[in-house]
Amino acid sequence: MNQETTIITENSIIEIGEAIILTLCLLRCLQYSVQSRVLQGRHFWLASVLVFFSVIRRELSYLSDLLVPEDFMLLGYSYDWWEDRVLLVIIVATLILLVRARHYFWSVLKNVPKSLYLGVAVLAVLQYMGENAIMFPHEFGEVVEELSENVIYMIALIYLWRFKLSTFDNLPSNQQKFTVLNRQ
């Protein structure tokens, strides 16, 4: 089983596929950010871009070990120090954008079908169980973890692709809470 599962385990080629799916999600969010007629919508979609960027970075974390020398130093600080600081800036920027877009954020969350939340929650639990070898042998747990992540990312991509920005931006109730941008 070892030879057959190496393609689906941690730090393998399957994570390149995950990164491609996540990049497509990031690009779709970037597109929505540019197209949104609502200022809070732009903030929300930019925050989504940063979230997907962070997840891509997490999925491809092993690349830094391959590409960055262990003794890398810039201005007296190691790569890990710089990476932590950049990620902190991304987290703070994401939180600021989400706070500014809180009404838009809640409106989007309310429009997501409850069954989608349930499905993703079940997959997240499976992913956690696989990652920590709970009720799964270690090697098979890695396969469960990676497949669960892939399905979650595909659900996100499909949801983003089917999301109707124009319908959402034009809802009458949104016009009262949101700042509509003028198009020239």
C-alpha cells in the first residue's frame, strides 16, 4: 500500500493539486473584489483573497524547506522570523477587512445552505481524525486527511463559481447597510 499512497500523502504531488484549486478560489475572490459594486463587498472579497493565500502557503509549507537555505538571514533575522511577521500582517489585514465588511460577511454567511456547513464540518472532523490517526491507521489517516481537504477545497471552488455577485450586490436590503460605489 505504501507505493500506491505516496501520491496522496502529506507533502506530495496531491498538494500541488490542492494549491491549484485554492489558487482558482483566490482568483475568483479577486475577480469578485474588482467587480463588486459595494465597498464592504470589496473588503470582504479582499479578505477572502488573503485567507486563500494563507491556506495555499500552509499547503505548500514544505517548499520553503526545499527552497530556502537553513542559514538564510535577512537583516539579522531568519526566514522563519520573516515568515511569521508576514503572516501576522496578513492576519491583521484580513481581520481589519472582515470587521469593515461585517454586515456583508454576515449576509453572505446567511445565504449559504445549512447543509453545506454540515458537510464541510463532517469533512473537517474526518480531516482532523486522519491527520491525528484517530480511528485510522497512520498511513491511511494521511490519505483520509488529504482527500478530505481536497473535497473541502472543491466545495469552496464550486460554491465560489456558482455565487451570483450581481444578485447579491443588488439586493434591496443591502442598499441600506452598504456603501454602493459609483461606476464611471
